[in-house]
Amino acid sequence: MQLVLEKRAERSNTIALISPLIAIGLTLVTMSILFAILGKNPISALGVYFIDPLTDSYSLQEIAVKATPLVMIAIGLSLCYLANAWNIGAEGQFLIGAVAGSWLAVKTQGTDAGPWVLPAMLLLGAIGGALYALIPAICKVRFGASEILTSLMLVYVADLFLDYLVRGPWRDPKGFNFPTTAEFDPVATVPVLIEGGRLHLGGIIALVAVAAGAVLLSRTIKGFEIRVVGAAPRAARFGGFNSNQLILLTFAISGALAGMAGIIEVAGPVGHLQPGISPGYGFTAIIVAFLGRLNPVGILIAGLFLALTFIGGEQAQIAMKIPLDVTKVFQGILLFFVLACDSLILYRFKLIFASPKVSRGAH
Amino acid sequence: MGLIEAIILAVLAASTPLLLAATGELVTERSGVLNLGVEGMMIVGAACGFGGAWLSGSIIVGALCGIVAGVLMSLIFALMTLGLAVNQVAAGLALTILGVGLSGLIGARFVGERITPAPKLRIPGLTDIPLIGRIFFGEDAFVYLSLALVGGVWFFLYKTRPGLILRAAGDNHASAHALGYPVLKIRMLSVMFGGACAGLAGAYLPLAYTPFFIPGMTAGRGWIALALVVFASWLPGRLIIGAYLFGAVTILQLHAQGWGIGIPSQFMSALPYLATVIVLVLISRARTGGSTAPAALGTVFVPDR
């Protein structure tokens, strides 16, 4: 028996639309098997994971809160991936953005600084993230160093740098030696949208990012260049597009969005800078970008779905003692199925049972 | 035991997992496949390796479990990239995300357990030679195995016909296919070899380096191994230099922390990662004339029958 791929005459638009759904379906089947192996009832486990969080308003808000950084980061990553630039260090850019913005919050702590503090923090976060993302981009453009490896290495560096700050110079003197800064002042805090709720201004900013990403890609020349450089590099060269400049641009945008997401997370739901502010948003956002087919609206939906798995995972741990790592396994399997189903857009899968003909002729 | 001797022994131990994983990845990449999932295969190898050794009480069984786990992980990757023509970068990332989760699940019940680490070689007379005795004749089996593996891979790639065919598949899959070589099969075997090496490299950590399992204990070593392959310009011999250089950076920063140098420990811990970035830049810069990477590295190949 042999699996053979046959190129379709043209890409299948039907499959392009339904492939994420097939992928989610296949993932749910695989997860049921995994739950059964772990000795849990698959039906009730899936219920706790994917249905229960949708039934109360607290969890619904929490999904939106978790989706905010995922969507913001994934919008930026999708631009990189469309341009065939592989930024996989968004987690580091997220952390550096959080650090850059927190600097102002720490410096203005206890002073009578006005309401300009928060906007300035968001700006600093974006700048910090963008500059940090430009390191691998410049190494790539200038020296040809693999941006995949350098951007990832910088995640570890960012993590250690943040750790140093909150254990060293920025530690809250009244914090009982916990590695954390003091709680940010109200002027340095992202306001909530509904009094007493969890939903905050960051949700709106994420929606703006989605809209901006959509406009950039479908209505501007730069967006067109990004798509051409990724899809047809040769044509892009003939068109005179500067692919190095586009790598720098997409990395900078993606770093800025990740950095802003970082400072929003710290100044919003968390309220202070501490280690472990991200449960891997930067990596999960890679899955969000692919599940959303590198399309801004798709990313919004995919971001909400993966946020659901974070909340569902926490609830499943509490209610059914299902380990948190199951969420990561789920995310990894989902990405595999998404990629596999995407292959269906360009190819037909065929199983051949007889022995194949002798290969001849070049590709 | 002198301090210098202690440091060299520690460097050899710290370098071995890097060397093992990088050797496997080098073969994979030579066949034209870029598997970014080394970290994922390593961490699953670590969990399964420790589990196997703890349940059976045998280091060898543990090492075999690590190898099998690595191969199984690599088969998922092979199915995706070779069978279904999925983008290799994305599939490698998926493999790492999946591996981190799986190792947490598998390893959860072993956290806090201890095993007797792999024994060190002891040859009466030779091992007792002052200074060099322990360094050359007093290591655990994995250290010698990793060096033998590099030699074996070098011999295979450059002195045998299958090795030549493997390199041909990595440099020009269309021509190799036209000559009648089964490109996908060659690549699948190379990916599996990479998985076996990564699994063994992961298993080395809880079996010999530290005799217990902690989640996330690979700490980016899989990614550093990937960088080492670039550093070595895809030449097996240079992997040894690269791996020992990185092992040395890792150990020296640990010792520097111990000596109480007035630099915060986090900065020292960041050194191996920063060194990777700097080395990648220097190496890539020196090579701007012409790349030594396998020409078809990372490209999808779908044979037209």
C-alpha cells in the first residue's frame, strides 16, 4: 500500500474553506482517544474543555482576555509567514514589550503622573518589541543568519532578562521577597470595559489590529508585495520588490504587535511585572496564525478557539484532574492536522494498493 | 581531583547531548529535510528514557526507550512532510509543541524519582593516570558512543555509496529521482535516524547528566543542536568542535556563577543562547560567498510517478 499525492489542476477553494474544520474534527477524535487512555470519560472531558467555558459570562470574558494577546501576536506573525520570513520568537518580543512598558510604570510609581502614562507605556511596549524583533531580522538581512534559530534563542534571553529585573532592581520592596514589581498605579493600568468585569481595553486594540491587518493585506501595495514575495519570490524579484526590506518591515510590525500585547497583558489582567506572565502565548499564536489560514478574520476566530482551550484546560484540571499538559498536546496535534488538511488544498491523496510502477521521468 | 580536570569532565558531559542530537540532524539535513522538531524529539526521549530506566532499573533499556520515542516522533514528522508534503518549518514547530506537551504527560509520574546514573568507564591503570586518565578513560558510555557516531556518520556520508546517494537526494532531489533513487524513502530513513539520535540525546540528560527527570529539562538544547549543524557547515567533523565549544560555554558560565563574579546569574545563564546567535551571525557572514547548505534543504518533493 502506498500513499500518493496528486497535484490538483487548481487550488480547491471549497477545501480551503472547510480544511480548518476538518482539522478541528480530527483533533477532537484524537483527543477523545487520549482522554480514554488517561482513564477519563471522553464525552464529559470534551464537554468540560469546549462547552462549559461557553456557558457562563465569567469564562466568556476570560476567553476574550486570553484571545487578546493570541490574536495580536498572530496578526503580526501572519504577515511574516506570508512574506516567508520565519519569526518564531514572538514569545521573546512579547516579554521585552512587557519589560519596556513596565519600565515607565515602575519609574512613575507613586508620583502624580497623569493619564499620559498608559498610552506612553503601550507605545514603549510596541517599540521594545519591534526593536527586539529587528535583531534577528537584521542578522538575517545583513549576514544571512537563520532568523528561525536567532529569534528563538532570543526568547530564552528575554525570559532571563525579565527574571533578573523582577528579582533585582525592580523588585517590590514590600513584596515579601517575591519576584515581582509593585502593583502598577491606576494611571498605568489598562482600564476594564465593564465595571467589575475582566474584559479590558486590550480586546478593542486586538480588533483594531485585525482590521488594520486586513486593510494592509488587501488594500495596500505593501500588503500586495508581502504576499507576492512569499508566494512567488521570482516574480517579486522581477517586479523589483525589495524582499530584505519586507523582512525588516514584517518583523518590525510583528514585534511591535507582540510587544504591545505583552505590556497590555502586564498592565491589564496581571497588574504587575513578574516571571511567567505568558503561558506560551508567543508559541500558541503560531498555531493561531496557521489555523486562521494567515487571514486576519480567520485569525480572530482561531484566536478565540485556542483561548477556549486554555480556559477549558484549566477547568478540566480543576474538575477532572486532567493534567495541564494535555492542552499543549492538543495544540500540537491541532497544528499537525491543520497543516495536513492544508495539503488537501493543493493535492489529492490517493492510496494505491498494488505495487507502484517503476519510477521514471524527473519531477 | 584538580579543578581543570573537573571542568573538562563537566564540559564533555554537557557537550554529549548536543553532539548526539546535532549528528542526527546533520544526516537528516544532508538528505534535504529540515526537521526543526529536535527539541520536541529530545524532550520526549528524555521522559521516555527516564521512564524506561526507572521502571526496568536498566540504563540500557532507558536509552533504548529514548531512541524508540525519538523515532516515533520523527515518524509523525516524516508522515507530514514526506507523505503529505507539509511545509517543513511549520511541521517542525508543531513537533516541538507536541513534544513538550507529551513529555509533560509521560514524565509527570516520574518527577521526584531518582535513578542510579549511567556508570563511568573504569580501566585499572589507564583511568588512574593523573590528569588525563579520567578524561580519556573515565567517561560514561554515551560520551564514547557520541564520538563513534560522528566517525560513523562521516564514514557513511563520504566513503560509502549509500552516503553519496543520500547527499545527492539532499542536493538535487529531482535528479536523484530521475536516476531512479527512492528520494522519499531515503529521506524517511534519514529523518528516522535524526529522531533516534535526538531521542538518545534527550535520554542522556536524565540517565547520565542529572539522575532525575524535570519537565522542560532539555532547555533549548535541541535548538542549539540545530544551530550547531549550521556552525559545522554540514560537516560531521566540525560538529565535535562546535559541540565542545558550546559545552564549554555552558559549564564556564555555571562555574563563573559559583565563583561569585559580580554579574547577575541570569546574564551568565543567557550566555549559551547569546553565543548561539553570535556564532550563527559570524558563520553566516563568513560564508556569504557561497552557501554550503544542502541545495534542496527544506524544499518539498512530490514525485510524479
